[in-house]
Amino acid sequence: MPRQQQPAARSAARPVRRRSYDQFDATARALDSVGDRWTLLIVRELLGGPRRYTDLHADLPGVSTDVLASRLKDMEQSGLALRRKLPPPSAASVYELTERGLGLLPVLAALAEWGAPALTERRPTDAVRAHWFALPLLGALTGLTREGVLEVRLDEGEFHLRVGGRVGAALPGAEAYKAVYGYGPADRPDARIVLGAEVCLELARGGATLAETVKGGRVEVLGDSPLAAELRGE
């Protein structure tokens, strides 16, 4: 009696097709790539430069390991991110944005500006990281004319970004992967500012200008560079 052929497993026969809106429309096509939950927040993290999987997971509280791995794989397949191994002696791999992924900076900046008014009060369940304030603050500092690296100190921690030039310009030394901001303190900042998270959000919402907050003593400016002088209104 001839042996009956077993049907091939579906997972081995063909890859599972990602859900699509199936609309010939630019917005729908964009959402096919970045509309899943967590995807844009992963982009936000990678705008700070290459990151290891464990670092991403630590700074995306609430995401499961399975979902994070799935979103990263989808981002690779969509051409938004890539994974590469660090040179020896490190054996770690990092994820970083491609040119197409970096093109989402204006989208994230606009979303941060649009969402800032909703941050009126921190809920008990809300996680927070200092670098999450980088994009809202970057938009509030676009009027600066002196270029340089600005270190920002909040109670929640520190980060640094480049100001005074083209919005979204890469940090010095980060041109290869075009990091928009950096985690932690800068090696050699041109200026430092010390402020509270509520003041940072007020600047992002347009509720006050930098000059007003500095004059009112709510933002402390440290340094003697031309950038620091402009921040102080000198």
C-alpha cells in the first residue's frame, strides 16, 4: 500500500505575511511598516545610535522579549534597521537605523510635539528615561545659532544632543550612524543645562521660551563657550 504523503507544515512552506492595509496610498503603506505597536518607540531609541538588544529591552519597559524580537525582525525586512556585529574583542551585535529609518526623525519629532500637551501629570504607572526628553527639547532649541554639543541634566538622568545647526544633525563622532542624541553625559560638551522635567516639557509645549526660563532661574546654564553665552542670552 503506497505511503500517504504528509502535508508540509505551513510555517516551513511559506513565511507568514505581515498584515497590510492593502491600500494604494502613501499613508497606508507607511503604516504597513511602522504602524505596529512599539515600532516607532524602537525608532526613538535607535535615533540615539546603535544599541544592543538587551539595552533596547531595558529602555522599552513593558515590551516582551518575543514582541521586541519580532518588531526588530520586521524592521530589518522593511529596510528600516539593520543588525551588525561589533568588531573584536566584542562579540555583541547591535541594531541601528538605515537611511530609510533615519528618515523617520521628522515623524517622531512631530509626534513628540503633538503629544507634549498630554504630559500634564505623570501617572504612577508611567516609566521614564531621561533621553525620552531629547526629541521634544531638540524642537524647542531650533532657534539657537551657535553650534555645539549640549549636555542636558535632569533629575531622571543625563543625555546630550547637537544644537545650533541643521535639525537632526549627527553628534560629533557619530556621523557613521548619524545619532541625533547621545545617552548619558557628553565627553566634551560645549555647554550644559540643568533643569527639571516639567520645565523641559513646558519648553517643548511652547509654554515658555528658553530665555524666560533661564532669566527666571528655572534653567541653569554652565560653561563659558559661545553656545553657553547664547543660552544665557548674552
